[in-house]
Amino acid sequence: MNAAQEIELENIRGWLSTRCGIHYPDKKRELLIQRLSRVQRAFNIDSIADLGQRIRSGSDGEIELAVMHAASTNHTYFFRELDTLDQFRNMILPTLQGKPEIRIWSAACSTGDEAYTIAILIAEALGDAGLARTSILGTDISQPVVQRAEAGVFGERQIERVPDYIRRKYFSPIGVGQFQIVKKIRDRCTFRRLNLKVQPYPFRNKFQVVFCRNVLYYFDIPDQKATLEAIHNVTEDGGWLVTSVTERVRDLGTPWKTISSGLSRKGNV
């Protein structure tokens, strides 16, 4: 890679951090180059230098969205991190079952696997009546994955960890190796594009639970803290934050009260 390409690669790294909060450290440099090459092929752009110049011009929103989509991590699947889901089932759901409306946000939801998993857990624990008063919002910075989430269609790989009885109950085969979430689950989930870096968040009603898993470690420390504080502002008093067990909220000095690994709460609890 020549000097001009190195400069533009650094510019793209800086742009991703500033625009999206996505942080690519030096150890992930080759991964970023690999992902940017997809955008180069799709738009017939010869080099990273040319790609960087197109981004810096600010005149091609389609390329900007394509770079954000390529740089964000979209690998996900149903029933991910079972220990965390057990905490949701055993500790959080009992605090929600008496509420007239259950409002949950799945931030950085990718293709919707997490949002639909949450809806299934609620249906199993609280029945159809509990599901009917549940609203789950899934957001992601990438419009293509938001569109996939809305369709609710998944391949065998994404549902391979789903227990057989859950698969039979909540997934309908629609083609070779393709399954769609049943309508009563899809109806409780709404998906929208949202950049977590753009704050404050534009929500009228506060959430009782926010899932923000496996995303904070792609941000640098100041963006992690700002994101957690912005989420805190759109969460009800007594509400919950669910992160990955490897993301240590306690160390960031935010208003969240750590309950256990991957689980925090708002307020004096």
C-alpha cells in the first residue's frame, strides 16, 4: 500500500470513529481493509485512496452508507449468550410482568436475531397476553440489515442454537434452508435505522430494558461512556441495561448501577 493509500485508510478510520463511533485499532487494520474492499468492488473503485477521497467529498451518501455497513459487524444468531438470556428471564421479566406495556430496545440489532429472541422469551414466560402488550424496537446503523430484520427470514446457521420445540413453535419453513418468524412474534418487533453516535436519541417513550450487547467494544472509551449515558437518559427509573458479559460498564463511571456481569440497572436499587 503506497503513502496516499495509507493516508486515506487513516482518514477512513477517523471518519468511522467520528461518524459512527466504530473504532478499528491497529490490530484490526487488515480486517478493515478486507471489508473496505467489498465496497471498492461494489462501486468499481480502484483503490482505498480513491474510496477515501469519495468519502471526504461528502457528496456520495450511498458510498458512505455502504462503508458504514461494511465496517459494522453483522454476525449474530438466535439465543446468543445463554447466561445473559437466563438473567433476562429470571431477574428482569418478573419486574415487567405486571406492567400494562413492556417496552424494550435492542440497540445495534443487526438482522433482528436478538429482538426476535427476546420476543420469544416473553411469549414463553408471559404467554400471548404478555406478548400482546410488548413492543420491541430494534435499531442498527446499517439499512440493509434493518431490511433483513423486517423480513424476519433466517438461514439454518442463524437458528442452529434454537431448541427444537421453539423452532417448531415460532419458525415457519419457507424454502430450502430458510425459515420465517411467525407473525405474532414479528408483529411485536419494529426495526429502524439509527446511529448510536447521534445523541440524544429521538424516543418519545422510555424503555424498561435496553439490550446493547457486543457493540461497545467497537467504540473507543469516550464513545462508550457517551453511549451508555445516552441510553441511561431514555431508560425508565428502575430499568435495565443488558450488555455482553465481557463489556465492563462498572469501569466507565456512568450512572448505571452494576448488578452482575452484563447486567446493570438505573436508579437507587
